[in-house]
Amino acid sequence: MIYARKSVLCHSEAMSELVGTIIERTNGGWIITERRVAYDVENTVNCLKASGLYEQAEIWSRIMIKQLKTGGDFISHYLRHVEELAKKLEYPSFPVSNEIWQEAANTFEMVNIRSEG
């Protein structure tokens, strides 16, 4: 089993680390190993921008870029925003309509989220 935690941004460099834990069951019990893999943030952002995902899912891409550059958790904030908007519009819980996703993308406010990337 592999459990991946969030990436950790080193603010002094443009490098980040993906931190994960590998849990193995052996005849002698359990082996737990932590792994760290460094990656270049700007290269990762440029690859995302060059992919079709950026055009097809702009809000998700911008949030991911914001997370990569700051180490913050913006996906949770966005999902809470979607849920609050759905409740405000008296829409049942997930899954929500494409219209609500679009409205959430249009009204999601986060410092520089629209200008990042």
C-alpha cells in the first residue's frame, strides 16, 4: 500500500518534494518506509500548462499551480466553496450539476488565483 501525503515546498528553492509512505506486509510483520522525491516546481507547472488538462480544466489547473507554488491546500477550500454554493442554490449534495461547478469556478476568490500561472 502506498500512502502519498502532500508535497512540501522549499521556499528557498524552486524545488518541492513529494512525500509518501510505503507500507509493506511481510511474514515478519509490517515494514513502513518514508520516501521523498524531489521535483522542479516550474518544470511541473510548465508541463501542466502544455497539457490539454490546462485548457479543459482551467480552474483545477490554476488551483494545482497555486498549491505547487505555495505548498497550500486550495482544493479543500474550492470544494467547500462548491458545497456552500450548492446549498445556497438549494441543490442537493454531490454530485452537483456542471452549472454549479462553473459558477463555483467563476466566483471562487483566492488571492491571485486568477493571475497565477
